Amino acid sequence: MAGRTTWVYTGFSRRRGLVAVRSISIVGLGPAGAGAAAAASKLGVKPVVYEAMEKPGLKPCGRGLPVVDDGLPVRIPRDSILRRIRGARMYVDGEFLFEMREFLEGYIVDKTVMLEAIAVESDAEIYYRAKYKPGSSRVKLPGGGEARVEKGVFAGGHPYYGGLKITAVQWIMETGSRSDPVGDMLEIHFDTSLLGYAYVFPKEEGFIEVGIGGFATAGELRSRLERFISSRSDLRGLKRVKLEGARIAIGGLDLGLVDGMVKAGEAAGFVLPLTGEGIRPSLISGYEAAASLIEGGRPLERLRATPIARAVSMQKRILDLVAEMKVEERRRLLKSLTPRAHAEIALGMFRKHVLLRELARSPGALKLLGLATRLI
């Protein structure tokens, strides 16, 4: 990568063990693949990465990367940071709830720049436009020929995920000289009839992403998105640059192997089901999977024991409970939770002392979910 890359350190404890291999195969250069490459480099092993697209990180998403206490296993390249996020504004069925600052912060990143920088920093050998052939343990290389891959990390994304998926659609919109609708904040608009939410996220300077995801068809989501945009005087006049859509794995963990390789990232269900956040969980899962393989451990057990795996499972349990509720019950629940409780659950923190304190201030939520006894 041309030029010098500077980094933001996020403080993640790194374990070292005995190195049993000289190189490791990684299928996919999404966040999980980048995390796996970083782990291999830290442990003195050469990562060999096979990416099907012409560049990494092309899947549409909100590009949010929150800053949490546990940090990340990699450093974030500064030149991949598009915006610093200082908080969020929350709405339920069109009604403003609150604004959160201080305990909900992070970055909007350029995924392509971030993932390439991590891979290059890891001294990875990268093959783009390298197509994996399911069932064969082989990758078809762009210039002809094949490479054999086995006993590595498989980060092939949602097509290899066996659980529940939903759809999200979004417009990239240009704000131009107009005032920015969100600035350094995220906007989350819960829709209790949809069991999902619309959002307005900042992108690079002069652009925003306006989208919606939930339990509906792509066509219905597109219609809901149009109604959401047309209801906002600060959005409906903006130039629409690009319409994007994606499938999101929100059914919880799906740990396992693909042709002998350990699944990580979205292929293994490392997406937070309530929010759809996938960059952070996938980075961590890829790192842990590769580290366990190289150290001669049991990668599936190690992945299952990670705090981020627990967060995925806890959020899935909450999602299942909320899905059984009537619309009015969902609305009361969302409106009764305190801002810090919303942040604690959304980020997958689930610290018992924080949640018990916040739920004590939200008796309606405690009654509806029974979080203190059923989930913690």
C-alpha cells in the first residue's frame, strides 16, 4: 500500500504460544480474514489470504466500529477513519427517546482501506479474485491454476452461514453544502411493527448512509425506506448516490468447519443479532481462530469461550424474546430502558453490575424480559 500508515491502538491482550506451522491459509479478506492475518503475523506465521473480490470490504454496511473496554485485537489505521462518533440519538416509532453521549463512541471506517492496511501490515500474501471451490479444499487463482487450502481459517461470509438472515437496504446520499443531518452522531429509529430499525449514519465528509433492516422482504424494506426519507425535510432533498443491499446473519453462532477450515466472522455467526454489528465481532473471531490453530489449540472451543461469542448468544436470546412480544410490549420495553442499558445491550457488554443497576431504574423492562434471572 502506497504511503505511510498510522494507527490507532485499541488495547487488546495478546496471548502467545508455541508456533507449530510456518504458514496459514485464510479464505476471505473481510474483517475475520484480516483478524486472522494479524494473529498469524503476531505469532510469527505467514498468512496466505485468498479473496474472491477485486478488493476487500465491499459488502454494504453502516461501517460502524464502536470503541469498547475490551478493545480490538488489531490497530485501526488512521487513514481508514472517516468520522469519529460521539454518541447516538434514539427514536421509537417516530418518537424521540434520548441522546446518548460519552458511553457510546467509536468510528465510521472505510472498510477497504482498513482491511488492506491490516493485511499489508501483517505481511500477508494476498490473492485477489481467487474463487474458493466448495467441497474441494481448493481455490481457483485469477491467473490460472489452483491452490490447496486446508486447516486454515474460513471467512467466506454469510453465504456459508446456516442460521437466520435478514435483509438491509440503504442509500448513500450526498449532503453537499447543506447542513449535515447527523454530524458526529448516529441516528437509530426503531420500528416495532417491523422488528428492525431505520438509521442515518455519517460517512466521509459530505455523505451519509440512510438505511433500514429488519424482518421483511427487500421490496417492503425499500418501500419503508422511501417513506422514511420522504418524511424528513432534511433528507428528501438530498442527492441519492447509490442504492445498496445486503444479507445479514443474525441467527446466532454457527461454529464449525468448511472442508477442514475453521469458520470465523459472519460465516460462523459473529454478528450481534440485535444491531447487525459485524466488523468488531468478526475481527475478534478471526484473530482467535487463527491464534488457536497456530498454537495447536481447539479453535471451536476457544471461539465459543470468547466474550464476543457470549454477547452474540445473549443478544440472540433477547431477540427471540422480543420477537414473541406484541408490538405494544416491544414499544414499552424500548421506551422503558435507560440510555446506558440500551448501550450496554447494544454493544454486547452485559456487565452484571451495570445491567442490574440500570434495570432497577427500568421496572417495566425488568418485568417484560426478566433479564436479571433469565439472561445474566
